[in-house]
Amino acid sequence: DITPSPVTLAPSQSTTFSGVLTWDDGTQSSPGISWTATGGSISSAGVYRAGSVAGNYRVIGKVIGGKRADTVAVTVAASPIVAVTVTPTAAK
């Protein structure tokens, strides 16, 4: 399993993903994971940085040397408008 899941971020915001394998007997281990992302960027340590374009993306974690993988949905939400400036300030 990959955590956190799912994720909503603002453009350029970051979060760190981690992964855990759960075995048939219920025990868990933290394997080495190879990370990829369909949008934004992700480091080998699982630090994801959202891109500048709003949309729906995925982060995929694959166990290094294994066949197991998991996917997390990432939504990059558009940044809200915080101010509008009109010029000139007075009509002539």
C-alpha cells in the first residue's frame, strides 16, 4: 500500500509517499520502491512535487526487484485567484 492516498495538492506543492508490503500472514515490510509519476516529479525517496498544470495524475510505486506495484491518484487543484487589479483606477 502507498500512503497518503488519495492526494489533492495545489500546483508546485509537495508531499512524501511511502510504501508498505503486507504479507499473507499479516506481517508488513518496507521494501525499496522505484517511484514514477504521470505529472509533476517524484524523487527516489518518494518526495512528489506537483506540476503547474491542474489535473488528475498518478504516482506509481513498484517494489525494486519484484513484481508488485501500487498506484495513488493525485489531483492537482487550480490555485484560487487571490486578487484582481483593474487599471486605470478611475475613469476619465
